[in-house]
Amino acid sequence: MDILITALRDYFAPLGFWGILLLTICVLILSVFVAFIGDYFKLKNAITLANHNAKLAKELATKEKVEVQLGVKAELVLKHTDRKEVWLEITIINTGEITAFIKRIAALLEIDTHKIVGTDISFTPDVSELNPKKQTTIELKPHGAEYVCNLVIKRNYRFQIHEKGGVNYSKGYVELTTGKKFEFEFQLLSEKTWDAVAQPEFFGEFSGKLPHKCSGCGSVFFMRNPALIAVDGKKPYVTCPHCKHVDAL
Ligand SMILES: [Zn+2]
């Protein structure tokens, strides 16, 4: 710019007053032109930046749409430990693409009104749930990581009941730290089954499973129906969960 003005001055100087006038006009035109070019590029950059931001925002929105996906399965099982216990076994599998953070696992109980002992005052809680003794945040990695939660069930627990095809079910949920909930349901035991479980030598069907006495260690455990285990006419077998002894059936 300065070189240009110097060149113009040298050119117009010999012309005296008119030369200076022409030089001033030329410099003014040049300044306006330079300012215009500057603004043009500023505007162009601003448009590019706005487009870039819009694209970025769109990409972020797409990323947030990737949600946690859990597969939750729950069933009552009989555990032959030193005592005979009925457990609600809740299996949670992260089937999605991102890590899940679970803050709460619960099975729904009937909401009872409680009376405060020694008074006429009673209160009804908003919710009544069966939870694990320790509720800590559980991190579950994506692509199939699994977590199993076992809750010991007593016969007098009053689960919320819904009926399907003559069978009683109850339900519960798994809640993420984000507040998203995944519901599950499980089949309840009939009074007859609870009676049978109470017997010292319980040998009935339980949750669709059959009892088996291990010929290795003598403990009784439950297995799937042998007819379902048998594959391609091969003899079915079962492995003892206690001593790993394999019994042919
Ligand atoms: Zn065994």
C-alpha cells in the first residue's frame, strides 16, 4: 500500500496542484477498495466459522443419541448353600455401544401403611422396594459385559403382582445414573412350591428346572431339563457347580 502511494506521488508530483488533487482522489479510492476487500474476507471467514459450528453441533447431537442398551433377565432360583435359600437372580448385560453406570436395582413390593409403635400415627411410603444391601454405582462396559445381582427372598415378602396366563409375576427395574430405567419381570413361586421348598428333601421342579443329586459330592443342585440339553442325539450330561464332577444323565 505504502509503495503504491509513493509510486503515485512520484507520478503526480510534477503536475503541481492538480497532481496533488488527483493523488488524493487515487489514495481515497484505494483506501475504500482495501477496506472493502478486508470486509469481504472478514464476512467470508464469519460464514465459514458459522457453518463449522453448525456442523459440529449436529455431530455432537448425533453422538448423544447413542444410548445405553441393557438386557435384563430375572428369575427365582433355589440355592443349596449351607441353608436352602430362594434367590432372585437378576442378570444385567450391556448389549450397547457405550458404558452403563447403574445406580439402583430394585424389585417392587406392595406399599403398606405402617403404624408407629405406641402411637396412633401411621405413614405410607411413596415406594416400597427390595434392594441389594449395598447399592453402589456399578460400571458395566459395552459389548456384552455382565453383572449378576442376587437378592435373598423370604416367603412373606409381598411383591407387587401382575398375572399372565394364570401365572403370577412381579417386576423390578435397573436404573442408570442418568435416571433411565430398564424394567424386568420374574415369575413368582406358587404357595405349593414354597411348601415344597420348606421340605427337608425338596425334589420338585423349580422355575422350570429339575433337581439333580451329584454322584461325586452328593449335593443337590438344579439343572435345565435334560431333554433340552441333549443335542443331536448325544447323551446329555451335567457338571456339578460345587465339585465340577460330570454326571451322564
Ligand atoms: Zn458335586
